[in-house]
Amino acid sequence: MQLIHCNYAQHGSAVQQIFNFAIANTTALYEYHPRDNQRIAQWFAAKESGHWPVIAAVDDAGELLGFASYGPFRGYPANKYSVEHSVYVAPEHYGKGIATALMQRLIALATEQQLHVMVGAIDAANTASIALHQKLGFSHSGTLPQVAFKFGRWLDLAFYQRLLPTPAAPTDD
């Protein structure tokens, strides 16, 4: 497995399949309907225009095993050193350490970009994601009870965050 830059032209279809599996079968995304090609293209374009990384884990044949990214947290100017991240793995590759590798790379990139806080918004019943985040030094910072409804039940959203040692010289600009 290797980690590479993920792009729409090469990986858009595989990213769409992973997103849509998560939408249809899990509470990792609080969405009801599959994402179409246009939505995936817009997602990649927004990441590129914001200079936000999208990284992929691929096998020796170039097959996408999983991907991860981050983007703005809340979008207010004073939140400029904070990001919300996401990591997704193809279901046939769960439990192989792919999410760990992707998250470790995201943490390194966030540090390189002089960011200060990484936030993960995780369905509170997603014990695998919570365990991953705790293993990587994220701490629970709060839970919003019953903020979503999917699969016939109310869902709680847990927030996990990791403080980074950066930026070296934060400013109010």
C-alpha cells in the first residue's frame, strides 16, 4: 500500500463508490441519497480551490483502498487554524490499518500547513472510528444527542479533537 495525492480524474469513481456505500449502509455520513458524479466533481474542486489535501491509499495495481481529507471547520475567520477531517475505507479493506495510515498522513499534513486543531465528527455508535481516533491522540470534546435521524433511529454526534503543536506564529489576520 502507498499513500498518494487523490484526484477526480483518476479516483473520482472509486471515491463515489466508497461515499455511496457509507451513505447506504452506515451512519458515517448523515445523508440519505447517493452522491452523483457532479457532486463528487464539486467535492474535489472545493478541496483543490481551498488547498485542502485529499490523499488516497492505493494497492500495487493502483486500486483505491481508502481516502482521507480535511477542510474548514465552521468557516469563520477565527477558525482558520482548525479543520474537520474525514477518512473512508472501502468495505472490503476494513481492519487492515488503512485508516490509521491515512490519518497519520493527514495529521502530518495539518502540522505542515501550520494548523492547530483537527476535529472529527463521529457518529457516537461508530466504535471503530472512535477507537482509531483515541489511538491517534484525539480526545472526546463533546456529544450532541439526537442531532440526526437515519435508519429509523436518532443518532448522537460525538466530537473528537487533537491539538497540534502548530502554528508557530498565529495571527488575527
